[in-house]
Amino acid sequence: MMATDITQPIQKIHILEDGHVTSPKGFTAGGVHTGLRKKTLDFGWIHSVVPATAAGVYTLNSFQAAPLKLTKKHVDTAKKIQTIVVNSGNANSCTGEDGMKKAHATAELVAKEKGIEEHLVAIASTGIIGVPLPFEPIKKGVQYLNDPLCQNVSDFERAILTTDIETKHIAVEFEIDGKHITVGGAAKGSGMIHPNMATMLGFITTDAVVDSKSLEEALKATTDKTFNMITVDGDSSTNDMVLALANGTQGNTLLNQDHPQWTVFLEGFQYVCKTLAKSIARDGEGATKLIEVEVIEAKTAEVAQAVAKSVISSNLVKTAMYGSDANWGRIITAIGYSNQKIEPEHVKVSIGDTVVVEKGIGVPFDEEAVMLTLVKDDVKLIIDLQQGQHSATAWGCDLTYDYIRINSSYRT
């Protein structure tokens, strides 16, 4: 049985044509160049007119960067955030006491500039690990937070990028309690992407009134199905997080799991996260195509997720996809080493609409038809375990020569 495809929103949800993280009422954003990077924008911010209910999920890497530690502490303190600042070009990770001091100093400067409490400030950084954070550019960036000429959401979306080619943004709108509710989002990520949070930053905003615990649970559950189901290169970073802010400016009745329209909110929230996650996978360093691996009829949800992650993370599968090679043996191998109890004699594998493996054995197929599938920008692999009713989907990209070129000269 296939799970509901949250790529296709229910009819009650409207996708905004040019949706951004500032599409929800009461959010502004901007970005400037401060000198952390040579030429490109490198300092950005999101601000809510009022303190917003906040939730976060964070990297599982044991080496957690200073800004992430501080942000987690602030979110946990009062479950409220009003301003997020993000710098690119320097991760402020593995920088010891100096890094923590600079993270605290950044929050202090932002709070003073915006006239808010320090614990209402969240900080995110992305870039080179292990290099002390130059602080003069940070101070320079903070000075622009209230400049009306710098409030441009597109500048924010560019300021948070590193090796990304494309900005990533989306917003949807729907009605709850007769109010037009909007959920928006922005993200960055291109390399060092692997399930369980990697070099990626995600920011989700909404103008709905949402219960703190319900927002936290929604973010965690949605992240497990979206951001934690993408991979580019199997590396997990030290900095990455997804933050969700709900500022309540639309004045709806409190949303939680008991609200009759909670599922409408959740559908919109999930759609935004899934769209951003797929955009990150598609924009993988050097990538030429998006790969989607759907596992169906698994015994448990955990089995489905593990198998999907195993296949999407396989470098041999990824290189086969780059070469448009229908080498189904690599797919079967990745299924087999997923550390799950699989019954090979039941496994069915399809590349697009073409079945290539039936009952664990290769079957004759139309090579030309499969080739036409594999040369597309989007390639879908379907794995039917025929053991139950659970499913999961993972996303990644092909592995190309350009990936090596980009990462062999990252510091230069």
C-alpha cells in the first residue's frame, strides 16, 4: 500500500506562484555582503514582528558547531524566537571557546539592534569548518538589520548559499477558521547532505497560531519523512538545522492535534518541507538529475526508510544513474546490505514504469524504454518488498565528475 504522496497537496492547499519564507504575515528577511566571502552575499536574517513559537531539529553529528549549540539552548529556553541571523563562508565549528564567545556576542549584538531579548535570537552558520570566525563582518552585517533598503527576501535566500546553484523557497496558503494561513520556507544545501541532517539549513515560517508541543512534534515527524530522507554524498555536517517559527499573526484558534483542521495545516507544512528537501537533493554538487527511491509494501516504516536510504546513498547506484545504466544489480546489492530482514524471493524492482527484477530475479526488459527513463532529469526507482503495508521515499542525485571537481578545491 502506498502512503499519501505529500508532493501533491490536497485541494484545500494553494501553492503560491512566487512563495517565500516571508510570504506568511509578519515576517521580513534580507541579506548583505559583509566580507566573509569575496564577492557574494554572506549575511542574512529573518525577523518576525512578534516573538514566534519556535521548534528546531539539529544535526546528529557529534561535533556540533557553536551557533547550533546556542540556538538549541535559546529555542529550549522559552520555545520562542524572533530573529534568525545566518552567515555563509564560515561554519564557526570546531572553534572552541572562541567560537562560543562569538556566537554569544552575535546574539547580543542582534538583540540590541532589534530591541529584543537575547534568548529570542537564533544563529546559523555554514561554510568552512575549523577556521576562526572573523567578527568584524558579523558586526557589519548586524548594522543592516533595520535598514529598510536591505529587506529583500531574495537577498536572504542568496546570502545563505555556499556551493548551491539555486535558491530554494516555497510557500502555500490554505484556510483555517476562516483565516488565510500561509506556510513559507527557505533552505540551503548542495553538498555534505545525508539523512539525519547534514550540511543544510531550513527555515519554515507560518502566521498561524500553533501550540508549541504540536509544532515541535510536527517538525520532528515531518523532518523524518523529508529532510532526513535526502542524500547527496553521505557526509553529515556539524552545523545543520531546521527551524520552524509560528508567529500567530492571523489570529486563528490555537492549532494542535485536536483541532478539526489540524490535518490541513500539517499537509501544508509537510508540502513545504518536502519541496525544500527535494530541491536540495536536485541541487546536489555536480548533479545532473534527481533520483527518487520509493519503497512500498515493507513490513514496518523503519524497514521502508532503511531500504530507501541504503539505495539512495549507494555511490554505485548514483554513478549508474549518471551513466543512464540500468544496472539493477547495484540496486539489489544496496537493498541487501540495508541491515533489514528482506525476503529476496519477494523483491520487485522497477526503473520508472519498467519492471527489471521480479521475485528477486532479473527479468527481460526493454532496454531502450529504460534508457529513455534514465536520461530524464527525474528518475524514479520503485522497490516492492511485498512484506507488509508500509512505505517510504528517499531523494538524492547522481554522482558526477563535477562533484569531485567542486570538492577537491573547496578551500581555494
